[in-house]
Amino acid sequence: MKKKLQLKDVGISKNNQIIFKNFSYVLEHKKNVCLIGKTNVGKTLLLKAIANEVPYFGTIVKKNSCQFLFHILDLKGTIESLIHFSELSLNHQNIILTFLKLNNLKYSYSELNLKFKLKVSILFQVLQFPTFFFVDDILSLFSRQEKMDFLILLREFNITLFYVTSDIEDTLLFPYVIVMGRDGILIEGNTINVLKQEKIMHRLGFTLPFLVDLSLQLKSYEMIDEIFLDEQELIQKLWKSN
Amino acid sequence: MEIKLKDFIKPSQITAFVNFNGSFKNLESNQKIFYVLDDKKSHDKIVRDYFIEKIIDFSESKFQDACKMVLLDYSILDKNWNQLSKTEMKRLQFVEALLNRSETILFQNFELGFYGKDRSYYQKLFVKLTKYGKCILCFTNDITFLFGMVTNFILFRENDYIFVNDFYEDEIYQYIEMPPIISLIKNLNQKNIKLGSYIETKEVLKAIYRSVNAGDKL
């Protein structure tokens, strides 16, 4: 049976006021999703509802294991002991070392800077081997490459990511995007198809990722005929073909 | 590393501090600076009670005006602090700074968690506050949030800090992520296509149009 997590007409109210309602979505295994939405639309609360940390209405069917990361964890011990490194297979050890980019795992967690604390927090959750991993807007400490390393890590561990972000550039790392509103999902679909809906996105108050925005404008001047997500390809197209 | 914030308190200026990895707890305590922190611990208090206690001449109408200014719903007054989201908590601290008439406000990663439209609004608000003589100290690693609003730019390195003149200085990007707009222009510069140093998409678009029409080639 296909692994999935179902949300049907999920909503949250606080102090008799509805924060959001009618959120329905089926999260499928091996299909990473990025969720964006206006400030305070209830994105974090949605994750907390899935985690059963806040009361909600509607239905959430979770048949597979889930892990959540809302903030950097407050952990104690060395990296090695926290992730039980010696008990892992060689393959997993290698994947973890590639992600961590640290040679010494004997460092105490408390000595690490925020970025490495975040990496260890991620590993701590990943090594519970969940099917679905829900992460709330905490990757801003990472460079684009580190975000990609994170996605590779999850792929290697066969974990599906549901990521909430306020950074529109992050959407480009995902194949699928959901735009959340007070009344459920406003737009969803293949990332480029969603971002291409320039007028709607602007009306909702979103700025577009730089290369998407630039491509769309160049397209309107008929200088290119597609959206480029890679600056090298865009450069080649503009300055080699004239 | 230690930094003396008082050296950067200058009326009507926005100073950016980039790549600061120290703890805000260790920064000097200074009555003149109001801290709007990203990781402020919540307290188990109703917002109204907190403000009545903290602000000597607290009035709901002034609170309402300040809320409006920072895009916060006035109904927050009846909520408990520990019910608030991170962005609500940051905006509420901002309200407190305004009601306190703080001349210097320090923001830690304020832009985090806000989407496009709100970010642009706060950029304009910071600039507007400097017109009223306020000093803004902005700690962030998001260079794009600083575009168009910063007077001074401090970059923290391993053991010291330097003043940076513009967003195109290479040294900045040894420490933090380069925004895609700067990456594109630098990449083109390396290929001997000089567009100019822009920080706005529409300016880059115009420069590309000029370059391509002038027949520039790789």
C-alpha cells in the first residue's frame, strides 16, 4: 500500500476565531512538498496540528511515522553519542559525514554554533527513520548548497519532506508547491507552474524568486521563451544566441 | 567577539551587522537600546497586562496606532504571550519599542518568517523611522533585506569585523550566501559582460536589454 498522510478539511480556531479552515491535501511518500503562505496564515499551526500539538478540526489520517522540527533542539552530549554514530551502518555513517561536514564527532553539542546545532537536530530526527519529516522554516541558516545536502540526506534515508518556508527562493528546491490561505489551499502544483502565475502571486503579496521573475520579464520582451532556473543556462541563451 | 554597540548608535542611521554569530545575551546591556529578538522567550502573561506593567502611560489608542504601524492585529492585546507565533512576538516587541519611544532599536533576524509584501513594508518602515531620528541596528544574514535601506554595513569575520562599502564586495560572500541577483551580475562580469552593479530586478532587466541589443557576446 502506498504510504501517505491525509488531511481533510483541517482547520484551527483560537479564541473563537478561525485561523484557517478547509485545508485538504494528500501527502505522498517520495514527493517532497514546500508550503508557503502569508505571514501568520497558520502554516506553523498546520504542522502543529499534524503533530497533534494543538487542537484542530477536520481529519488527519497518519498511518506512517512522522517527525517534526520546529526549532533547533535543546540537546546534551557529544554529536557521536546523540546520533549513536557507531551503531549505524557504514553507508549511513558516510551519508551523515557528508551532510555534517565535520571531522570530529566528539564535539559537545553545546559547543557548536547554530548551523551545526541545526544539522545535529536534523540528524537526531532523521535517525528516528520517519516516513514523513515536517520542518518549519528553520533552514535560513543554511546556504543553498547546504539545503541541497539536506534534501540529499533525506533522499538517502527514503524520507519525504514537507517544508514550510517564508523564503520564496526555497520553493525552487522542491518539485511541488502549495500556497496556503485562510480558506485552505489557494494554488498548488508543479513549482514552476505555480510561480508562473505571476499576477496571482503578486496579488497575494509574494515576490517571485529572482531568476523566475527575471525570466518572466525577459519572456514578456520576447528575449527568451522559457523560464530559466540556472543562471549559466540563462547567460548562454541570452549572450550566445544573439 | 566583543562589539561595543554604543559606537554604532547614530541618529537617523540604519547599521547592518552581518554574520554575527555571538550571543545577544552577551551584548552589553544598554538602557538606550531596545532589543527586538528573534528568539525571545515568551512569558505567561496576557499582552494587555504586560503592557500596562511595562509602559508607564499606556493607552489603548496608542497601542492600536503602534500595532497598525507594524501590521499587527489590535486584538492581540487579549492574547497570552505564549499563544503568539514567532512573527507576532517580534512585532509585539516592535510595538513595545515604539511605545517606549526608544531612540535606538536593535533587530535580530527581524525579516525571518515574513513573506514578500511584509518584508518590503518593514524595509520602508525602518527607513521611515530614521526620518524621525531613530537609530536602527539590524542584525541579519539576509543581504536582500538590506537592499536599499542601509547606511552602514558591518561584516563579522572570524576574529574581527570590517566596514563594507557595497553589496558587491567579494569578501561578504566568503561568509554568507550570495543573493541570486548579485551572483548573476558577478558571473557576467567574469565573462566580460559588464552590466553594472544593480540590486533591483527591473534595473538588471534594462541592463540586459541594453547589453543584448548592443550585440555583446560571451
